[in-house]
Amino acid sequence: MSQNSTVWWWHIHHDVLLEGQLETLSVRHGYIDRQKPEYQGPTRKRWMIPVKAVNRIPNEVKEAWAVYEKLYHEAKEARRNRTLSPTAMTYFRDVWDRRMKALRRYVAIVWKHRATLEELHRQELPGCPWDGEQLVFPPAPPSVPTKIVKLYRHEKRK
């Protein structure tokens, strides 16, 4: 996807305010259903909403995402085509490293434009349980041991 054809979404990931769409929503919803605590699913899916005023996203954010998106697809292809050959593995690691560097740059640029993006977010999603860093989930039901919830949160922060 080019910078102009990117579909922008709020909260594809619970701890990312805004990002472009890299996979279908059915893939993301399926991942949430299989891998995330059940009580978090409704909140995650409820606030995963397309950005309406894409023209208000700063160009610097869009440009950084376009670089990341290109490397994301390149890394995905390299992973699909890697073999046991040292050359293929070296190429895969190089693309992966460049992808992660581009992601860190994107996050830093989003942070730089945080005030603008959070204002847009407030206008488009009134009542959203975003606390400035992540979606706030309802408390875990009593059937989910607190120890497991704490472990899950700890693992996510590593």
C-alpha cells in the first residue's frame, strides 16, 4: 500500500493509538479470540475503528508508516522464502532489523505528534477508554486468577 492508500485505524493493538492496516480485520479478530484473555475481546474489538479524518494525520506520521509498511511486507516475504542457507537467513535478519528500526521511528514520530493525534482521537471516539498509553480493560472476572493477569501484563512489558 502506498502512503495515500493506507487505511488508518484506532487501536488495532491495545497499546497503539493509531496505525495503518497491515492485515484484514478478520485475521486480527481471530488472533484476539485465540490469544487474548476472553474478557478483553469486547473492548479490543469495540474500539478498533477506522480513522475518519485521515487528512488530519500529520504527514510525518504517514511517511514514517509508509517506510515501516514497506519493510513489514519485505520481512514477511523474506520469512516466507527463507531457507537454511546462511545468505537467506542473513537477509531475513537484516530486513527484520530494519523493520524494527522503522517501527521504533514510527512510534517516536507518533509520540512527537501525540497532542494532535489524541485531540483527533477524542473527537472521533468520545468515551473511549484510552488512558494515554493503552486501552483500559474492565477488571478481570473472578474466574481469572489475579496471578495469571499479573503474569500476562508482565510478559507484555518485556
